[in-house]
Amino acid sequence: MSLLQVEHLTRSFGGQPALKDISFTVEKGDSLGIIGRSGAGKSTLLRCLCGLDRPQSGRILLEGQDLAVLPESQIIPLRRRIGLVFQHFNLLTSRTVAANIALPLEIAGMPRVQRVKRVEELLDLVGLADHANKYPAMLSGGQKQRVGIARALAAQPALLLCDEATSALDPETTESILALLNSINRELGLTIVFITHEMDVVRALAKHVLVLDHGRVVARGLPADILEETNLQTALPSNIEHSPQEGSHAVVRLTVDQQLIMAPLLQNVRNACQTQASLLRVLPVESADCQLMDVLVRVEDVSVATMNFLQQNCHAAEVVGYVPAHS
């Protein structure tokens, strides 16, 4: 039996559908990446999966129990089978690292001796054994996220849900957090479902990928296959224009080595050119033996200096269109 089974899930807000007939399964030990552009329905789906939001119709079966219909009194114990890792850590500033990790165990009523032992195990697991008595203000972003991961694992969940867990981190820290999550998935056999807009995260962590667009599942499969799917066209902005408008951002096509990790390149663009840059899409590779790939990035200020920087650091760079700043 699948650990998580989603069947014909539908959710609307004010008459506007956010999720439309979503169905998929997640096997025990899997790591599923959910991707899609802003507004695709990723966050709404994640909230439904953890029981924080209720769909209008459909089923969410976690270990055979339907989160979508259980009364609140029964859904609370089931939520303890789900660990949540947030983008902005959500640590309690008045509690130490150890106390933050212990919080779900306190709520569950675990005796203090067992609680202390469990927290020590988790501190060792996430590499923070020497930071137990520090407060969140004394930690780096990566250390805060490690605390968040340890807290999510405290009650020994069956499923770990990650909401853009690395998007607030620098590239080097992102790699270390992804390595930790991979280790947890591999060595503990813990099932992970994560949402992201970064293809580097998908490549590093996902065993399977689900692509959402306008509230629908438009593709699902292995990461390597999904990257080559033409359905991934839906990850592109639908409102690309051929000429710039006031305040618009450029969409730039880059040709890079297939082994290139995009996050450091984009961070270098931000630092060197003082402009925002983000990955939109990895284009299909033309042939199996091709050493290059094309990617589309969104650049806030496509100045001459920015284009020169991209051309110097990539095999090729060209502007292919423009999108509104707030799209």
C-alpha cells in the first residue's frame, strides 16, 4: 500500500479553482519534488497534504486514513505522522535550539527523560550537538534550518513535507541542507515530499517529480525524463512579450555545461551585477551525448554589464522576451 495516496483533489477560493482533480501516489521511502510556476497550486496542495487546509472534494490517504474527512479530534494525532520544514524556519526565538526541537515532544506528552534523549539523538543527526543551548538569533540560516529539520523529525513522522526549504539559503548552505535531506531519506528511509521552484533542488533531491500548472498535474515521472518533457513548457511564463514594457523583466536563454549547478551562477549574477536573477526552466537536451544544455532565467535588469557577465560565464546568452515584474 502507498504511504500517501491523493485522489481527485479539488480546492477553490472564492469560486476560483486552485487545485483541479489532483491525483498521485507516493510510495514509502520516495522523495517527490513538486514544481510549477508561481500560482500553480503548490502551496495549496502542501497545506492540504498536512491537514492545514481542507479540499472541497477528493481524498488524501496517509497510511490508509483520509485527512480530507477526519474530524479535528482525529486529525490532530494523524498530523503527528507528518513533519513540516518551512522556508523561513519558524523557530521560537525565546527557546534554545534543544527546546525548539523538544516542543512537539512536549505537546505530545513525552516524559522528560525520553525527551532529552530524543533531542540529543536529533542534534547529532543534524550536526548541531554543540549548539543545544544557543538561541536562534545566534545561528546562521543553515543552522536554523537544521533545527527546523530536527524539530520536524522529533515525533518520528512517516512523511516529511518541505516548503521551499532551501530558497532562503545561499548556494553553499543549500548544498549542505540537500545533503542532509538526502541522508535522511536514504538512511532513515523517510518519505519526503517537497515543493520548490529551483531545478537544482529537484536534481539533487527528487526521485520523482510532479509538475503542476494552473492547479492541474501536467507531468509526473523521473527527474531526467521530466526535464526532457515538452510538458515542462508550462513552467514558463504564459505572458512573454517580444519587446520590453515599463518595469518588465527579461527572459534570457543561456547555454551552459550540463554539469553546471545553476544556483551559484545566479548568485554571482546578483552579486556582480546588482540585479535579481532566477531560474525559470531547463530546456530539453537535444541528444544523449550532448555536453551542453539551455536554460531560461529571469533577470530584473538586463543591462549591458549583465549581458556581458552572462556571456563571459556561459557558452551563449540571449534575451528571448520580457515578462511583467509581478507576474
